[in-house]
Amino acid sequence: MEEALAEVLAGVLKSERVPVDSHFFDDLAADSLLMAQFCARVRKQDHLPSVSMKDIYRYPTIRSLATALGGTSGRPASAPSAPVASSSPVPVPVDSPTPVTSSTAQYVLCGAVQFLFFLGYAYLTALVLSLGYDWIAAGTGLLDSYLRAVLFGGAVFLGVCILPILAKWALIGRWKPQQIRIWSPAYLRFWVVKTLVQISPLMLFAGSPVFVLYLKALGAHIGRGVAIFSKQVPVCTDLLTVGDNTVISKDSYFTCYRAEAGWIRTDTVTLGKNVYISEATVLDIDCSLGDETQLGHASSLHSGQHIPDGERWHGSPAQPAETDYRPTGSARCSALTKVTYSLLQLLTAVAVYVPLMIGGASLLLDEISQLSALGVTKTTSLTSWAFYRDALVVSFVLFFGSLLAGFVFITTVPRLLRLLVKPDKNYRLYGFHYSLHRAVARFTNNRFLLRLAGDSSYVVPYLRAIGYHLPDVEQTGSNFGTEVKHENPYLSTVGTGTMVADGLSLMNASYTATSFRVERVVIGPHNFLGNQVFYPPRGKTGDNCLLGTKVMVPIDGPVREGIGLLGSPSFEIPRTVERDASHLKSAEEMRSQLRAKNKHNTMTLLSFLLARWIYTFGVLLLAWGAATFYGSLGAAAIALATVLTLLFSAVYTALAERASTGFRQQKPVFCSIYDRAFWRHELFWKHQAIDMRLLNGTPFKGLFWRLLGVRLGRRLFDDGCKMPERTLITIGDDCTLNGGAVIQCHSQEDGSFKSDRTSLGNGCTVGINTLVHYGVTVGDGVLLAADSFLMKGEEVPPNSRWGGNPAREITGHPSR
């Protein structure tokens, strides 16, 4: 066994021989990409048992690995005496459907009907808005116009909220466990209901009793005292059962359906009483949790899994754990408190936000009417230079004025509000302090400003301005990416020398069914955090740690220092590898390169602002054009402008993205973050096209990906996947991509950056919230289970099923 494994590894490392006692990472300077290739080659040897990356990290020499594999049994033997991570099998999906392929005619016909539905919805909306505007404009004064705007806005708000409920009961009735063939007439009904449910303004009320009432109206079986903070709205609500006093934290998926091999599968998700679901979890279909159970953060329950009463589980897929994830504390939260909070939310929406939106439309039309003062008539305004001059000036003031005003607002007002919410103190849920806390979180999580400052030296002063505690910063020019979020920035501390990739979420608020409190989150110095890391207040990591992509940060045991952590539940890996550190610069070189990087990033930032100003100018032109022809075309002008705005957004932002790469295909790179190749990649990230969520579940999403450079086969079903590096991705025919999935062809680790191609074969399925890394080859007919992390360099054989974090081949049976 040792000889056979050593021979395979020598071929991967291009070495004559490999000592059986040499450490893969410390002695042989291999990295995880090379070891993934080693695992793939071992799996191709019929006389050798399968090896996973988790086995590589647990047994980091040929001798220990051969001993663990137990000769020819194909399963690791008992773990060594040193503490190691648990290695429970990934459960097999229950009753997986037979893969089905629809015809191109069905695909095109479904898309045509979906387009007609969108046109009808746009026209209906425009008709209602035009009638409302005419009625409001007939007001006799400011107060009268405001009252009319409130009445009309309230009626529209009520109608938009009720429409998904009516559509669900009219088109579906009660959801039941079933299989719906994608692109079929039954799928069209599913898509209409899903789209209306997910674009409802009530989705913004997550964390409020109003959101729970919305789910109940859609058919969900929800008990008393339930608190739901996730905005991932369940679609097949009749299949959702939630017991009394259960808490579902933010960024959790419990949609009660999944797409797989050409089918939409719907099934139950059942939560008992007093259940606690932590952040960033996935509840796949056909899973359940008993009373008084817990599921830790960055974890998932796969199909067929059940957590017995009173038990705590964590990991992906989940397994029993001793850790207590439930926050402590309680407060009196009466029915009157919930009703008062809900009414105030609805009143604010109807009396403030909706009239402001309607008032903005009125100002737009009034501005068009003033064109006559410039000698421009409404019928000739589109051919007049004055029309475009005014639009250019107004767009400049709107864009840069709102940018400046927004920055001033979020750096001042939340600082005053946060003084009234003390850390480590339990407050009543839905009370006055809860409203202040939610306002602080909403105001300071400004995605546009963070995207503007991220991936540059400017992100450090920006985060400090909104409240982050960043002591003794070692500026690298890439300290933080463009996606960082928090519950309270004033209780967020990141140590010196720490670098963070995209997707960090600081979990500095905890909730029970009746109370909440804010807590400080501290990330130690000289750490590196990969993508999609959710860091809890009790995180047990200290100095000089590497937290891998999608890692579950431990909250029990000793403080980890000088190591790396990977997986869910997490296990130890090397902190860094000499091969990966070869691009790091000396202090003197870094200062010189940092100055050059800052200059390049400054030009990138200015180009981004220019591109977004032009985008604002284009949207404003379409809006003014609609207002110009409103008198003659009426509602049709508004509907046409809506469709053209969607088309313009897709085409313009796609062209801006392609222009950032010179309209060339990207190439695999391995370089320092101070290399010009990486700076060009940052330019590409800054100009990435807008996320077209309205296209999810339609054939038009495939057209959009092709426009962005993805090598795409026929009949793609994409329910909300993200692909940062589009031109490095190849996807075969009839693939199925679930919501929250990511195909990411890059990785940044400390001062190094790597990117490579990733390809998916025909008929592949990528599960909900699954991340596929760079350099990956997935064969035909492969199923990747929900919440998986397929590591870089993996080669997945055709017609296999993989799952887990990190992903490995599925074996065993569902845990019940």
C-alpha cells in the first residue's frame, strides 16, 4: 500500500521518489491543490481505496495514510491517538429522481411564456401607477397630495403583499411532496408563485412578526413565539412546520424544495418546539428536528436526516455535538409588544417610504413639464441637446450627491443610535431597543459603499468610519474584500495583520424567541479568512490562524493559534505552505509595491464611479423618456421603460465587465497580490455585472451568462447561482444550479492569488449553497449535495454523488 501510494504521489509531485515518512506539506511542500490531484489519481486506481482531502489532512504522510486505509478495506481505520475531527459518512439522498432531459422546444416555449408574464406584470403595475399618479396630481395642495399618496400607496402596498398569497392558492392550492419537471406547464405555475413570493415587499420584514404572518397566510404551519430572521423565503410553505418558540437565524435556507437532475422536488421541513437554528445553515427537503434541538452555524441537514429531541448537532452534513449553540437570556415579550412593533413597521412603510417613492415619480414628471421653459416641447425633447444635458446634470447630482449624503448619514446617525443599545445586555425582542439595533445594522451595511472601497487600501478607513475597531493596521492594499457584513460595527474588532476575503459575516447579535443582545466579535491578529466565513462572538481562534472557505469557526475547546482550520465541523490543516508563500514580498519591496497597487486601485475606483454614473444617466434617460411620452401613451410608456431598463441594466453592466478585461478571456494565474495581473483582476471584480435575480429559473439566465463569457451548454437551469470568473467556467448541457450556489474560480491566501478553470459536465446538479472551487473537473451526471464545499483541484468521476464540507463521495445511509 505504501509503495503504491508513494508512486502515485511521486507522479503528482514530479519527483523520482517520495519518502513514506515525509510530511506532505511541511517536508514535500505540497499544497491542497496538488493533494487533491493525488486523491483523484488514487481514486482511478482500482486496487487502491478511495482517499479524500480530509484523510490527507488527518494522515499527512504516506505511512500514516496507508495504515489508516487499512490495506484494502477502502475505509480509514481507527483514528490515531491524537484528537482528530469526526468523519461521519455523508447520507445518501432519499428517493433521488431519475434524471430527465427536456427538449429545446419546451425550453424555448417556457421562456416565451415567462417573458409574456413579465410583460403583463409590468403593464399591470404601470397601469396602476399611472392611475394613482393622475389621482394624486389632482390634489389641491401639499397636504392633500400627501394624504392621497398615503392612501394610494397603502392600497398598492396591500395589493402587492396580497397578490403572492392569492396566486399561490389559485395556481397551486396546497403544496405537497412531489416532483415537477422543469420547463413543463406545472413548472410554470411553480415559477410564477416562487417569483411573486420572493419579490414581495414583505420579504424585507424578516425578523418581524409580520414576516411570520406572511408565511402563515401562504400556508406554513407556524406555532406561537416563533422568530425568523432569514430572508431566504420558503416557497413551498405548506410543507414547512415550525413549533412554538423556535428561532431561525439569518442566512438560513429552508425553502422546502430543491432542483435536481431536471426536476423540482418538494418535500417537508419540520422543526419542533424550542428549536434553535444558527446562522448560515441549510435545511434540505425531507429533514426534521425534534423538540429542544439545536443546529450550529455553517451547518446543514441533508435529506433523510433527523435530530432527536434534546440533541445538538453541527457540521455539513450535521452530526451530534456537545457544543451548546443556543444563546442565553430571556425577556418579557408580550403580544402587545409584537402588535405595536408590527403596526409601526407597516405605518412607516405606508406613511413614509411609499409616499417618498411616489413623490419622486411626481418630481420626475414635473421636471419633464419644465422642459417647455427651456424651449423644448415634449414631442421633440428626445432629439434635443438640452434634454440630454439636463439628464446628465441631474444624474451627476443624484449619483454623487446621494453617495456623499449616504456616507455622511451612515457615519453619524448610527453612532448616536448605538449609544442606547448596550453590549452584553438582554433586551426585549420587538421593543424600542430592538428597533434601534435593526436600524444600526440596516444603515451601516451599505453594499455599494463597501464595494467601492473594498479590495483596496480605502476599505480600512471606510470600516473605521462606520465603527470597526481596527488597531495597528498593517496595510496590504487587500485587507478586506467587497463583501463584509455585521450586526453591529461598533462591536467588531479585527486584529493587526489580518486579511479577509469576501463573504465575512460578524455574528455580533444573538436572538432568543423573546430577547436579543449584542456582543463583541474579536478576530485575532495575523489571521487570514477565506470566503463565506461566519464568525461568532465565542469563536475559539487566536493569533496567526488560517480560516478556510466555508469553515465552521469552533466555539468550544482551547483557543486555536498558529494553525489552519477547514471544513464543517472544522479540523486542523497547515497554516501555510512554502509553495504558497513564495510570492510574498520583503517589507521594503512591499512598501514600494503597495504604492503602485494604491495608484492602480485608485484608477479602478474612479473608473467604477464613472461607469456607475453613466449607468445612472442611462436609467434616468429611460425614465424621462417614459415621462415625456406619458401624456400620449399613458401606462404603456411606463411599462416600456420598465422592460427597457431591465434590458439596459443587463447589457450595459455586462459590457462594462467585458471591457474591464479588454474583451478577452481570462487566464489561470498564480501570483502575488502585488502583481499587476492581480490588480487587473481587482478591476474586473469592481466592474462585475449586476446580479439579475429576476432571470433566475428562466432560459434568459443562460443568455445572460453567455453574454458574460461563460462557456455554456444547452438548457441550463439556474435558480440563483453566482460565478465570479465567468470566462474560466465551462458548463455542459442540461445542468441544474440551485440557489445560493457559487462556482468560484479563484482563491486568495495571505499575499498570494490563484485562479484556474472549472468545468461541469452534462447533466450535473449543484446543490443549495454549495461552493465549487477553482481547478475542479466535474464529470457528467454528478450530484453535489446541499451546502457542500468542493475543494480546488478535485476531479469528480461521472455519475457519482458527492457532499459535505469538504466534499467527498457519498456513502452510507441517511441518519434518522
